[in-house]
Amino acid sequence: MDSPHQKPLIIHLVSSTDSPEFTLLNRALTRTSVIGLDAEWKPIRNPHKSTFPTVSLLQLACQLRPQLGSDSDESLVFLLDLSLIPLSSIWELLREIFVSPDILKLGFRFKQDLVFLSSTFCSQGCDPGFDKVEPYLDITSINHFLQHKHRGRKTPKDTKSLASICNDLLGISLSKELQCSDWSCRPLTEEQKTYAAIDAHCLLEIFNVFKANLVKEGKTYGTIMELHSSNINLGLKELLQKQDIGDALIRSNFPEALNIVQATVTSEDSHRVANGEKLISMPSTRNTMPMDEVLLNIVRKYGEKILLKASDRKPKSSKKKGKKRSSLVAVCREKQLDGIGDWQGPPPWDLSLGGDGWPKFLCDVMVEGLAKHLRCVGMDAAIPYSKKPEPRELIDQAYKEQRVLLTRDAKLLRHQYLIKNQIYRVKSLLKNEQLLEVIESFQLKITEDKLMSRCTKCNGRFIQKPLTTEEAVEAAKGFQKIPDCLFNKNLEFWQCMDCNQLYWEGTQYQNAVQKFIDICKLNE
């Protein structure tokens, strides 16, 4: 059943202060009282190097106040490309945002980001660097309040990841595949842009749950199940429910976005922007909108601040005894691990080794999304029995079921009890690329008739004979709801022999088949 149309998330890449996108950012800042902040940088691979990473991208998700005649907030996400923008030209703008009393800043453990930002700007001559963010509210504090306030007792602060919090509060699965990608390379991929934008935008959505809960309950706080408000942007949830984040990229619509902030632009400026002229004026004192009463009360009661100390600006070197090793030893070890991860020789299902000839894989938690992709192309791809298995459990399961263990965890390769040709380290980050890598490495034969021939939920096989509509309705009783709109379409239904999940060859099925035909290049 088709879902109602949702407004798309609007993303703007700002790579110059002499651009319409930068003008739009300045205008948007006059109509926002809440901003989600995040930053991306290239990870430093050498732990003994006493420098901070250089921030390559700064994300600002702006929740704009409703326009006259509108009852809903609009959201714009700006990606500031710090590798291209002269940092001195935006230092004052960012400093004003960070300390503006009219803008609540949201972040997820943003202190580390602020330290790296301060170091990045100082390295370009912007001294002093940023040292303060106020008013501020951390997503970990919001989650802690929502999860524990109703229990009536103090509990230790949560150490959950942002992905876990999104799953708990928004009911969405936040992909973190690109977290450690090389953010210093240009141009950024469309997948990187979308990943970065969603990381910042989800902070606004979590805050909206928090705000809706406070408004609805007052001083009485309900359970987490009561927090799912209609204010949540279902478009974000819809996007993240796709099988691959790269399949649902959001394209920015600049003329439409410009209309959102039109009310704050002077008639002269409106005429110039409409004609494509570039406005780069940046006033030293911003004409921001004051917070409304609800937001002001939230800031007064729950607001925090980030204040960097002198010690925060100095990289901390490891002081653990017995852990220091020469860079030569570290490089040699990495090379050894690289060699172990490459595949050589026959797989355990090979007939010459007593196997049954059918490729079988076991995907650990780091490549769980790859398991679903393999199932979609007809491959037997299992996941571990438990959610947090020990390395030995993974190896034993792979050996018992004659599977190759697929992982991105280099630590697994170090265990001495590994059986030869039992594990393969996946090099790619994105699921589509991981799928192609496995197909090529193991010379898998993918055909169109194998597509969507396994249950993506449990990896089971389908009952060979399709079910009629009447049989499907009977099989679904008390287990699964079949949309009414399917009854008059004379569709065939398929049922998994293991978990009894029902599938039908509707639009989603056809789209999935075409997707994997394109990925695997079956039509060439």
C-alpha cells in the first residue's frame, strides 16, 4: 500500500561564501531557534600521532519556524565544506551561532567535535578557536531523561550510540556504514552527503519527541511507547527503511528552499536572489528570532553548555604500559592481516572438500546488511545465533554449517584457532559494493530467476507452490495483515517455510528485482 506523500529532506552543500547556498544559510538562521550540529573528519590511523583530526564537513540542520498559514516546521540541512571554504570567512558566523541565546544547539557528544573544530580553525590562523556552545542540549541527556525520568530514581547516564537512540525513540534504523569513510576526499559522494545530512537532521527529530512529550504530559511523564508524536518527520523514517541508503538520495530543490525563508528577505534582496545574483553580506549582529515560551522553558530547565578548557585543546597520548610498539611493527601487522583477509583456495562448500556445492555465508553484525543483499540475489546468508556472539561462537557456527564467515572486524583475523579458508574480510563500506565484492571473490553465479528467492527476514526458502489469495488470507490469520488493496489484483503469494512470512509480487518486489538486476549487471 502506498504511503502518503512526505516532504523531502532538503540538503544544501555550501562550498563557497559567494554562493546562493550560503545566502540561504544566512537567511535560514534568522528563522530558526533550534539547530542540530555534527561534524565529519578523516580518522587518524596512527594512534601515536599527537594531533587532532582535521574537520572536513560541518553539518547544520535548521528547523525553521512555521510561516504564516502553515502549522508545521520546515527543515533544511546545510553541509559546510570546510576543505573548500576559507575558514576565516565563516569563523565569525559560526562563533555567533554557537553562543547565540536565541538558538538552542543540539548535538550528540558534540564536545569532541568542538575540540576538533577549534583545532581545525586555529590551524588556519583563526585564533582563538571556538571554546563555548550555549545554550546546548545533548541527545544523550534527552534520551536519559525519556528513558529514566518516569522511574522516579536516578540512574547512570546512558552510553548508547546515536543509532540505538534513533531506534528507541524514532523507530528508525540509522546506518553508520560511512562513519569512518575518508571525508577529506573530494568530491563527496552522494551517499556521504545523505549520511551526513541525516546524522544532523535526526537530532531535530529526537528533540521533537522530547518537546512533544513535555508539552503533552506537563510534569507527568509517560512511557517511551507514548512518545511517538505526529510531529516526527515520517519522511526520514521512510528514507531510512530503504534497503540501501544510497537508493533513496534526497535531491535539494533550491528555488523551493528559497521560498521557505522568503518572509525574512527584503524586497530588494528577493529580487536579486530570484535573478540568480549572489548575496554574500554577513552582518556582525544577526537579526535572529527570539525563542517561543515553550522552547525558552526547555532551555531554562534542561539547557547545558560546552566549555573547553586549556587541557581539552591538547591531544592526549596513550600512557598504557606495555602497549607501545614501533611504527614498523604496526605496519607489518596490518600487512599480515590484509593477507589473511584475502580469499584463496576452495570454499568449505566445495564438492572436493565434502561440501554440497551450495554457497553459504555467515555475516557478523558488522555486515548484517550484506546478509539481506545476499538473500535478495538467492544466496544462503545466515546471521549469528546470538546478538553479541564471542569470536569462537562465530567460527564454530561457520564450521558446523560449512559457511564462510564474512566480517569487517580485523580483530577476528588474529585468533589462532581460525580454520583455513573459513573467514573473509570485506573491504567495501557500502552494501551494494560489498555484494559485488563477495560475488567476484567467490565467483558466484547470479541469475535473474534466483533474485528474491529467499526470505529476507530469516534466510529461509519459499514454499515452491505459490498461494492463492484465499490461501494467503488463511495463512496470515493472527500473524500478518494483508493490505485490502491487494485482493482484487490476482497476485501470487509466497510463504517462507521457516518463519511463515508472506510475500507477494507487487510494486516493491518489482523494484527490488530491477535494483539487483542493475547492481549485478544481469541485463548486459
